[in-house]
Amino acid sequence: MRIRLLVTAATLAALVITACGGGTAAPSASAGASATAAGPLPDVKIGLATSKSGAANFYNPQQTQGAQLAVDQFNATGGFQGGRQKIQLIVEDDGSVRDQGITVFKKFIEQDKVTVILGPTLSAVAAGAHPVAQAAGVPVIAISNTGLGIVGKCDYGPCDWIFRASLGEQSAVPETVKAATSKLGLKKVVIIYGDGKFELDDLAIFRDAFKANGVTVAKEIPYRATDVDFAPFVTAAKAENPDAIVASSLAGPAGKILDEVAKQLPAKRVIGGNGLNSSALLPNANAGLMIVGTAWSKASTDKANQDFIAAYKAKYNADPDQFAAQSYTAMLVLIEAMKKTTRMSDKEQVKKALESVSLSATPLGAFSFTPEHDVKQPTFVMTVKDKQFVPFQ
């Protein structure tokens, strides 16, 4: 009887030790099943501010669809944390105006509690919205802000929480001007420009680029965002007998400038900035007059690019454009950075990971950020043929 009691006590002691985590016994099958069956984690929320309405609404469908495609592809693989955590993309309309962009950014930060924001569409809207994220310590990836002061030295002060995945005009415009000058033998041009921040930034960059290439800017002709008749502006340009017209504008006015140039200056080329890189212009009968520097080329045979094009067409039954490629790539880069963190919703960790992220294959080519958080990628100079952007040669 004594022996039986001793054995029972020893057994109880062993059970206590095991329950407290002692010993070296392997975990039971039920314990492993319990760990595997752990429930899902809250989604990682990412905000996308894009111009569903207003002057820049041309660009929204492609921006939204590009970002959503990348999210859907990633979530289909299971997402983060061994399939327990996915991405939720929250899309809001920035209205193409500064105040609405600020409101959207505040909603993302205060109400939705997003980890990162992509957007907004226009540089002028970014000038108001980005400081909101900067002050709150929320990373932003600009997916179409090509103007001055977006990253690096910003007018509102430090902007180290802001990254840019869209090729800046300071990189694209000089390459465009160089190619056009070499191919067309340009000596004199006229610039027609709008009154928005993007257009005015482009005007300054075009001035410097033409000066560097020995080309005279004979006249600068301003228009207002409310103007609808562009015949007088092209007539004024024609009086200077230029070798080409420069359109520092968004896609809407650019289409009207193209039409007037075709009427009044047949065969003259129209050189533009990033505002002309829109699929909305492809149906224009005079789009073949355009020469524009771009961050993306549909003609690129890189596997990453062709896979993106095929996936986009399969999902949306349409071809992507540069704006889709940029938002898609920005999301790829963000996902890659988040993979390097221990907690995907930790904004400090995500910011640090973005600074060192590097992808060798994206639709935009090899991609990384400079120390100033600007994009480092190739530039493509394009024109339009058969309603498609093609290399300018």
C-alpha cells in the first residue's frame, strides 16, 4: 500500500512539471493542432487616395485597379503570418483638390487606422495631404506625384515619411527633351501651360531642359483650368513658327491642344510631361503627335512586365497604362517591405524597411528608393501608334 501511494505521488509530480512547461517531452498531437488552428489576425489596412472625381479623374480607374490587383494576388497566396493576416485596401476620392485630399488623409489616419497611404493623384493635392501624414508619422508612397518638392527637400519642412514610386519630372522631362531634340533637330519651341502646381513645376523643368539642349523657348502661353477653347493658345503659338509645341498640362487639356495643333500646325509634334501618360488620350485621333517621357513601357519584354499585363487584362478586360503599373509596383514594394518587419502594422518598422527595399523585377524594371526616398528606375520615351504607347525612335 505504501509503494502504491509513492508511485501515485511521483506521477502527480510529473504531471505538474509537464503542465508548467518543464521536462523535454515532445508536444502532443492535440497541442500541435491547437497551434495550427490559431485564428486569423486583423487585416493590415492600407489607404489609397485617388482622384475618382475632379480634373484628374482620368487617372483614377487605372490607379485603383493596379493597386487592387497587387493586393488580390498577394491575398490569394495567403497573405502574412502563414496565411493568418491579409491586406485590406481602403480607397477614397481625393476629388483632385487639396482640401478634400487633406480630409481623406485625416480619415485614413484617425478613423481607419491605416498603416500606409498610397497617393494622392495630383502633386498639388499632395502638397496639402502629405504634411498630414508626416505629422502623424504614417508612411506615404506617392504613386503619381511627379512635381517638385514631393520628397527630399519639401516646402513644408521635413518629409522623411514620404516615398515616391512615380518617376519625377526632373528625371523624365530632361530625357524626353534630349530624345526629341536629337530626333527632330529642335531649335525653337513654344510652351503652353496650365495654372496648377504640376503644370507650373513642369514649366520650370522644361525651361531648364531646353536650355541645356540649346533649344530656344520662343514663348510661354498660359491657360486657366477653366478654359475650354484652346484654339487661341495654339494660334498664338503658331505665330512663333516653332519646331514643336510643349504641353505642360493634364490629360484633359492635352487632348484639346493635340486637336488644335493637328488643325493649325499639321505634323508638328507635341512634347509633354507625365500628364500626357494616360490611356484616356489613346483614343484621340491625334495622339500620334505626342512625345512623352514615362516610367513604364508596355513594349518591355521583361517577364515581370508581361505577367503584370496579362494579369491585368484577365482581371479587368483592358490594357493597363503607366498609372496602373505605378500603383501595382508601389504595392509590390510595400508588401516586400512589410515582409521584412516583425509586425506589419508597425509604422516605424515599415518606414525603415521601405528605405532598404529593392526589387530586381517589377513592371517598371529594377526598383529601389534613393536616400531621399525618390524612385530609382529607368526612363522610357514614348509616342503613340495604333492607339498604343510605343517607344519613340
